[in-house]
Amino acid sequence: MYRLLIFLITSLMACGQGSSQQTATRPSTDSTRIYQFGEASRDGIGKRYQGREIAQVMGHLGASWLDRPEREQEERTDLLLEALALKPTDVVADIGAGTGYFTFLMAPKVPQGQVLAVDIQPEMIDYLNEGKSKRKIRNVTPVLGTESDPKLAANSVDLAILIDAYHEFSYPREMMQHIATALKPGGRVVLVEYRAEDPSVPIKELHKLSVAQATKEMKVVGLRLLKNDKRLPQQHIMFFGK
């Protein structure tokens, strides 16, 4: 019963049907002219960036949704892991790691490297530490970031992956600037997002992202689209680099 309740809460909060409306109370445009503010749509926060309204965030109450048993089959996370082509020595930043579902899939692929599991919610950091201890994994490091800073050192990361997370960033420009700075020479950023171009994908519109929109937003921080891997059933795997 508890897991069912959490599932329903999560569906309402994020990519299901229906959620509470929030209205931005900021001025129509902020002082740096990066973001615009206005009335929030059903699933947004009323804050807009590069013509896109930022989606509401899924909270830690949705943890069981992230770890649902059917996730691998629905999202084909096995194919995503294959697409990353990780090297044993890679340092990977899992941005918006949540409970660590994908963090702990990547860790064995980088035995001489490391996975930095970044999240802004202390509750998720607790989940990550519990998962690390339970699995006795040594090459995972939970990192508590902020809404505007993932707290990654410059030139420290071979790959930064954001799985269904970027569209919820409250400060996408600041976050991506920090992430771009954290990349080593030749490092990559991977955005995994539900396809906004496909109306048949049963996800709320603000929780989808098109290749064109993603490319536009990444260009602002000096990242260019390297390739869009199409092997997943409903999501883009977009690779960006400097």
C-alpha cells in the first residue's frame, strides 16, 4: 500500500497526470535578463529559459518510482548504459542521481574510475549512502549540490549524465556552466530526455525536451551537439561536447 501511495504521489508531482499549480512571484524579467517570470502553467514553475518553461521538480517522496522493477524494460536502461561506452578509468557525474538507480549500474563499468552521484536533496544523498553501503561499492561518491551549482571540481569529469533531470533545473544556465567547466578535455555531457517531437510519448509536455531546444540551450554555455543516439524507445540520448 505504501509503495502504491508513493507511486501515485510521484505521478502527480512529475510525469503522470495532474499536479498543483505554482505561480512565480519574481518580476517579469530578472536583473541579468537570463530568465523570464510569469504565471505558471499546470506543470511548470512560471520561470522560462530560452523560450521553455521550467518543469516542476519531482521530490524525494517519489523515490520508489525511480527504483520501480519495470524501469529497465520501460526505459531500456541496459541500452542506455551500452550507449555511453564507458571506459574503466572514467570519472562520471550522475547529475540528479536520485536514489542512485543508474549510478549503481554505472559503477561496475568504471572500476578504476568513479561515479559522482550529485543531488540537491539531502534525502536523496541519504538514499545514495544507504545504497552504497548495502552494495559495498567504493567508487561512488554522493555529492550534495545546490540548485545552481553541482559542486564539481574544474576539469574533473569525463562524462556528465543527466537523466530526465535537465528540464527541471531551476537555474539551467548556471548549472550547465558549472558542468561544462567540470569537463576534462574531450569530456561529454549526455542529456537523456523524453522526446518532445513525439506526441505519442505519454509524458507531460514540460517533462519532454526536443533536440532543437536542447541544442539551443547547450550552445549558450559553449556546448555543441555531437550526436543524438536513438536506440531508446521513448527518450533521446543527446551527446554534447565543447
